[in-house]
Amino acid sequence: MANNSSLGKNSRLYVLGAVMLLWCVAICGRLVFLQVFSYGKFVKQAGHQQQRAIPLAAKRGVIYDRAGHELAMSVLVDSAFAVPTEVKDLPTAVSLITRITGDDHNVVLADCRAHKTFCWVARKASDETIQRINSLKLQGIHFQKEPKRFYPARDLAAQVLGSVGMEDSGQSGIEHEFDDQLRGSPGKMFISVDARRQWFADVETQPDPGDNLVLTIDKNIQYVAEKELDQAIQDTKAIAGTVIVENPHTGEILALANRPTFNPNLRKEITPGALTNRAVSYVYEPGSTFKLVTISAALEEKLTNPNEIFDCQMGSIVYNGMRIRDSKPHGLLPVWGVLAESSDVGSIKIALRLGEDRYYKYIRAFGFGQRTGIELPGETRGLTKPPSRWSRVSIAAISIGQEIGISPLQLAGLVSTFANDGVWVAPRIVAGTVQPRGTPQTVAFHPGAAHRVISSYTAAEMRSMMQKVVLEGTGRKAILEGYTSAGKTGTGQKVDPATGAYSKTKYIGSFAGFAPLNNPQIVVAVILDSAVGLHQGGQVAAPVFRRISQQVLEYLHVPHDLPLAPQHQLLLAQAKMKDKDLEEGTPDHPGETLETAEVNGDSFASAKPSVARALLPANAGTHENVVPAAIREQVSSNETIGTGSNEVPAKSPDAGIQVKEKLPSTGTVVLDVEQGGIEVPSFVGKTVRGAVESAQDIGLQLEAVGSGLARQQSPAAGTHVAAGARVTVQFGR
């Protein structure tokens, strides 16, 4: 019995020991599983509950102008964040803070509830905002320094610089295009909360600052451009405008201004429309500025010369059933006069000599229909199409700047080609990048791609002709004081979105030119969109060119190439001429369906009297003592403006116009008129400029044909004419 009792007791001990052993094995196995196999999982889970990794934004690189002035920089500001586990009443705390910041209460609250250890409640706020939040003395609300983008010049060059988002990522402009270089490498900071709900931060990696960027922009020139553009917008009530100042030899953009604009410091007030950089992304029909392409191409192909006379048919031509009219009637004009007076009829005739294929070759060579490659986002190619897609009137339309779309930057490139001796140079706005060092660094600018479009000789001819636009044509409001200047006006029609047709009231007025004439230092392009009232390029854009160029040349210490003498003030008086005399552009659009009309110029007898009337003084039609007598002209064999014979009919169908002589080849149009109010002086032996000054001094308009010294004139010296009459002077070497 005793043995059995002892055996039963031992069995129970064994069972108990086995159970204890299994329990210990299970406990140890569980501990091993938790401590070894599940260690990473639980550490990660604990980390998620107790800490949060916060990226530390790197300090963005500084953007400098060409002289080292800071245009965009980063400064340290306070941001407020919450540790939700420390906040007693989270909804109330968030509500109080968002009333100060203006942020959406629900968005901030949802973010804080989703992250127990950390959430932002006021990012990169102003000092006033931070002080107000701090004054609430809310438990669980803390502050952290962060870099914030700051633009010291506010809206200066806003579309060029662009803007950044809350996370310091570039949103537009240079900030977007060079975002990778400017951003640098972010660091990492851990926010942890212990069992007592106390938080602490640990910076794991420090951020590396981004590279600095140097632009070709000159802060002072940019200021001048924007100031004068603002004045022009105010004066003309235009809805938008663009100004570009460029170094024609290197392609460096010295200023690029747009209106409307924005202040990148006020991120919440930026509208999508204000972000548009119209200089590179806006496409418009250039109007008469495109005649520079037409005429320079014809000169380069030796199809004409600056002094060849074209019959502009009193400002009307019908081409393939489409009538195209000048803004005012023009009779016989030399090629330089076609450009100076901006005759659409003359430009069309020149383009027809070129032909479609040759014309298109030069359009492409001048950079149209392709991007320039400037370091700005959103650049447009413009709107061009190959000759295979041209309509029966396309060559006529394109020759006067219609049926083709260009950007303001492409226009500046076109004019720069003439100023740069016929070589097109790609525009550039970034000089280079530099490492973020504390010591001064030098950045060497390297010009972009370049290719020759026209010869040096053709470029010189174009510069001379473009000077006549300023001295005698539609660009007289672009005359500078102490400097020669040259350029071309343009007025393009806009499409009315409501009708899809060309508006009769909305225009793009432009002027692009350079100065000084023989050693151009700057090219300035001015484009004004939908000016109210006066809208022609010569009326609204040329004065802006004058004001900007005058200030920039003086700022750059460019030597004067004209004397600042009292007599020169007479030449400057041309800038005050009547606005009506600066009108250009056709009231028609070749794409419209127009009735087929008889082409002026098929009959020499009917065309020539109109020429005579055009060259008479404005009041000749009602002034009884004006008696036109003789017309001499040179007729191009390529133009259908005569009978094919040198013998002129004795009397034209228009009463009062007597044509007396045969046609010599002098290239001069002569009108003899009787007694008037002003005695015509002798211009023989004078230079073009001297003759212009003398004519202006006594109230006459001078039409110069040729170059060099005056050889003959009409009316002759001593003749009496009405005030404001036109005197034609033949110049020669």
C-alpha cells in the first residue's frame, strides 16, 4: 500500500514537472519569437506610435542677377507644429490656430488625428502669425525653424524667377526649370514621444544647400523696363504688355518684363494668369514687324535693292481675289520707303519676287517656327506651316505679318540678327551655376548656338533702312537724344474669341529696335496688347522703346554718337508729330472673303494721276493755287504698273493732272507747284540728316531717295509751297 501511494505521488510530480517544463518552453519560445523573430516588426510599430520622421528642407540656392544682386534667397522662419498626444482638446486648439492662419480647419484637424506624434499647424508663417499663436499658450504646440523663399525685390522679374510651393519645390519660371540644382538634398529629423508623453527631436542627417544660380538679367535695367511698361499700360489702358532688352551680340537677356505680374512672396494671392511668361509663351500675329523678314530676304537674294521704286498703287492691291489695303494711300516708294512707311502693297510685291520656298527658308533661318532654347519653361515654337500647306493668299498674308504666329522673344531675336551683322544668336537668361560658398565667385558666360542668316552687307543695308523708319517713317517716336536708333513698328489684328473673326478694335502694337546704329549695344522689343484708343505700334510702343533705350544706354555708359546741340532738338521734334501720320497695317485680312475687284495699276494712265495726288500736300485738293505739272519716275520691269512704253499719255483721265515728259531713269518723283506759303530752300550738297533737319526747321516734310549727298530736289529751290508739303530729294555718292 505504501509503495503504491509513493508511486502515485511520484507520478503526479512527474506530470507537474512536465507541465512546468512545457510551460517554460512555451514561455521561452514566445519570448524568442517576440524578441528575435518579431523584433523588427515591433520596433517599427513602436516607432510609428512614438516617433515620426520629418524631412528637413535644404536651403535653396540663391538666384543672383549679373552684378551679384540677390533676386531670390531663402531665410529661416518659424513654423508651428503640434504633438497631438500632448494637446488636451485637439479640435479647439486647431480651431483657434486656423482662425489666425486662415487655413481650412477640417484639413488641419484630419492631419493631426492621422499622426499622433507630429503635425504641422502653421508652415513658414509671418512673425505676426507666430507671435499670435504663441500668445495662445496652447499645450502641445511647438515651433521649428524652416527655410522660406524670399524675393527681396518683390514683383521684379516675377515671371522670370517664378515661385515655389510650401515644400520649396519650384512651381514656375527659373525656380521650376532649375529646381533640381536649386533644391539641394533634404535632411531628416525624428520627433519622438516617450511613455510620459514628452517629445524630443533628433536630427539624423543635415540638409545640403542647393547650388546658386546667376542670371544675365541686370536688376537696374529690369527695373527701368518694368517701370516704363507700367507707365505704358497706364497710359494706353492695354490689358497686357511685354518688354525685352537683349545684348544682340551675345544673346544675353538684360531685362524681361511682363504685365500683368505678381508678388511671389504672397503665394496665396498668385493667380494662374499672372504666372504666364508672355515673352516666351504668348503667340501673336506680328503685323508689319515681319516685313523685316520679307525685305531682308529679297535683298539677300539680290532680287531688289533699297532704292528700287515700287508702285504701291495708292494703297490697294488685289491678289488672287483678295483685296488688301494700306492704312493710307502710297504711290511710288523706294524699297526703304516701303519699310519706312510700312506699305503692305509694296511688301506683298517684294514677297512675290521671292516665291514661297525661298521665303519659307528665311522664315526658318530667322528662328520662327522653332524654340530658341532659352532656359525658361513653357516656350512656344510659334505658329508656322510649310509652303505645301499654304493657301493661295498665304504668301501675301505672311509678307505683312498675318497668318503666322510668333513670340516676343522671337521678335527680339529677329532684330538682334540685323544688329549682330546678320548672325542669329540664341537668347540666354542663365549665365551659370555656382557652388554655395562664402567667397565671391566669377561666372563666365558662354553664348548659345549661332548661325548666319544674311550677309554683313545685307545686314548693313537693313540697319540703314531701319534707321529711316525712325527718322522718316512710322517709328519717329523712337528717336533718341544723343544716340542714333533704328527699328520697325508693327500692328497686328487680334482674333475676337466671341466671333472667331479678326477684331476691328483689338490690336497688338509693337516696336522692336536697337541703338546705337553703327555699334548696337542693346535691342529693345516692346509689345502692348489691346491698347484703348491709339493702338498703332508707332503710336504706343515706339515711345516706350525711346524711354527705355535712353535710360539703359546712359546707364551702360555708351558714348553718344550724335551731338547734343540745339539743332538736334529740331530733329527730336519729329517725335511729336501727329499720331495719325504713324498709322500702318491693313484694315483687311487676306483670309476674309472679299469681292474680286479690278487691280489698280493695270493701266498706266489711270494709276499715275493717283501717284501725283498722293505726293501733293495734304490740303492740295482744296487749295486753288496748287497746279501739278510733271511726273518723272523709274518703272521696274517686274511690276505691272505701266503700259510698257516710256511714252506717257499727254493727259490723264483725271482732270487737272498733266503728264508732260518721257520717263528717264533717275528714280526721282518730281512735282512742280506754284506759289504757296513757304519758300523751298536748296538742299543740294547736304547730307540726309542735314536735309531732314533743314526741312523740319521750316515746316516741310522731306522724302529722301538714295544716300550720300543731295544732288537734286523737287520742288526746286525758291519755289513756294504750302506748309507741311513734301519735298523729294535725290541723294548720291
